[in-house]
Amino acid sequence: MKRKLLSAVLSAAMILSLAGCGNKAAESTESSAGTEGTQQAPAEEKDGAGDAEKPAEGEDTGAEDASQEEPLTCTLTVWSPSEDQDPEYGQWLNTMCDQFAQLHPNWDITFNYGVCTESETKKLIPQDIDAAADVFIFSSTGMENLCQANCLAELGGKYLDTVRAEYPSVLVDCLTYEDGGVYGVPMTTNTYFMYYDKSVFSQEDITSLDAMLEKGKVAVPLTDGFYMASFYLAAGCDFFGPEGKDRGAGITLDSPESLAMTNYLVDLVGNDNLVVASPADAIAMMREGAVNAYFCGTWQAAQTQEVLGENFGVAPLPSVTIEGSEVQLRPFSSAKAIGVKSTTANPQVAIELAMYLGGYDSQKAHYEMRGYVPCYNKLVAEEEIQKDEVVAVDAYTIDNIAVPRTSFTEMAYFWTPAESFGTELRDGVITHENAQEKLTAFQASANTSGVE
């Protein structure tokens, strides 16, 4: 991949540039740095949502050097989802940008805000890099689209050192491209675990799916490859090599261990206590008492707490017993991240802002305003944060069992065959007799586009 220095001004402490990207930003508003300008962002701002005058302990904001910064005047365009700019949700983005400006008094910054979701950035930015934001939120799963179009700036120097030191390695891996470069600042996680009813399952039960199925109903989204993959990752399957960076290795699903897992799943769907259902359907069934546990991520935590009340439980994915051995289910993980446009006219300010939006104060504010699960190591480790069961289980999952999901566009080949395979498991089409044949066909389909 081609690289060129973003700016000689930044020297080795700065970042490398890839090239251009672009997009159309909707609902643009402006806010001047030293004023109470127009802003938009998240929800329920709470006390202690980040203090621009008093950085949190352990965070390197760079504020101690701000008085030495060369004066400059610039405009930065910043994109985020609408919820992060909504006054009803506390205006997280605008609030943090204003605090950033206060931390850099020598910089006269005008912020130009635009609305763009994480999933839209990979499509919109490559269309017109000149119209794209300088700083934006994106999903690591769409990183290749941005890198192939030379839209993302690569982190380097002190910024890369900070990202490697202050964030979980799994998330850094998610933001590392095949050229070895890191192209974003982690903002939050995207993985999954298990919600359960404490009145039905004990602490011992929840470590084993087989034990749980003796006590109550468990919903698993086997027809969704995102979730079904946890069984095959547990069986040692590789998605583009052991590190997820070997495009030529493809997706390896056909092995003796995978066949044993497939035979386990054939038996699993025959268990009356196993419910094949999406997370959305599972929580509805839980509300009716027809499901006692289900697989999902942070996005349904609040609804599940409302349903279960004092019996609300959350735990890492359980193990399963394959041919007499316990095997830990392993979910995919990806990251939401802050990216910098490779062609930004103000690279020093843009990268400092990206680091701030992904830093301690901003993640703390995001958690307090919108319930965003943090991933900044020092923040996650704090006692008060660890009291939140969802955050604690999410962090454990990321640190111990999650597998980085590649950004390779070839990953798209997996989802439709996985849905079909899961559907055939659910419907009893896959049996012990044809499991090997079906598994071989699954691997072949998962490695082709279907149009070749």
C-alpha cells in the first residue's frame, strides 16, 4: 500500500497518510472553538463527564504542552452518527470538541459537524475524499474499503505507542491492516456474550451450555454467521490464517475438529431447550418467559435489564462438550474507531482530536451519556466501571476469548453460506450422515463470491 508523509511538520511523532476519501455529509452545523457555538450529540449528560480543565488520572492529553503549541486558525469537519450530536443525548461529540478546544488555547478551531454512521463511512468517504470529514467514526470491519481507496491516515510515533499501550490488543489488531499499519483510535467494542436469568441458572451452570440446557431454554442465533461462527472458532477454524491477516489462507472450516463440532450442533438443535432465534426475537421470548438465556452484545443490555430486573445476569459465552472435552465458545470482535482523513489540511489538529475523542475523558463521557462501553484500559479497570456487569463481561471477553474479525472484503463471502448452513442445521437437513459433505460444501461456498 502506498504511503506518503502527512506533513513534515509532524515529524516522526505524527502519522502516515494513505491518500484520499470522501463523502456527502448531511445535517452540517458549525461551532467555533472558544464559544458556546451550535452543537449536537448524545444522551443524558451526567456530572463528571470529562473535565477540560482537569484531565483524568493516567491520561496523556497533551495539555501540558498546549502552551507551547504554535498559534493557528483552522476549520475541522467532524462526522459521527446523529445520536452523538443530539441534544437529547447530551451532545457528546460537540461537548468533547469544545473541551478539546479549551485544552488547546493557541488553536482557534471552528468545528463543522456532519452526520454519518459508522457503516456509511466505508461507502461515502471513498466517493469524494475532498468532501469528507477530517475526523470521523468508522467500523474496523469497513477499514479495507477505506484503506484501498487511500482514505485513512496511518498512526505513527507517539500516537501509535499510545494506542498500543492503552487499548486491548484485540482491538488494535482489528485496526491493523495487512500492511502492518494501524489506522484508527479504538472507541468502543463490538462483540457478544450471554444474558441469562439468575433465577434459572447458577454461577456454575452458566459456564457450560450443556449444563444450562438441562435447566432452561437458551436461544442461540445459529442462522446468523456472526454468532454461529463462535462454535467454529472454538473448534480452531481460521478466518484468513491464525492472525486473520493472511488473505490467501481464506476461511478454513473443514477439519476433524470442525466435523466434531458440526456433529455436536446436529445433536444440539434436537434438544428441546435449544431455541434458534435472533437476539431481537430472543428478548421478546424472554419477556414472555419462553427463553431464559440468549447470546447478544451490549446493544440489548438495557432492555434485558428491564425484562429480568433483579434476576438480570450477564456472562461470557459458555463452553460446550465435544467428544468428552470442554471447548470455550469464542465470539468475533471488531472495533468502532476514530479515523483521520489522509488528505486533511490540518493533520496535527486532526490527529490530536482523534486521540482525544478516543481517550479517557471522551470514553468516560460517552459511557455516562449514552452507555457506550469503554475500551480505554485505565478507564475499564476502574472500580466504579467494573461494578457494571456488562462492561466487566465485555472487557473479559475482549481480553480473553474474542477473535479479531478481519476487515478483508472477502469476509463478505462467509455470511450467506453461514446463514444457509445454520438454517439447514436448524431444520434437520444436516445430519450425522451428511455432515462431512455439508461442511466441505460450506467451506467452498465461504471462500467464493458466488459470481465467479
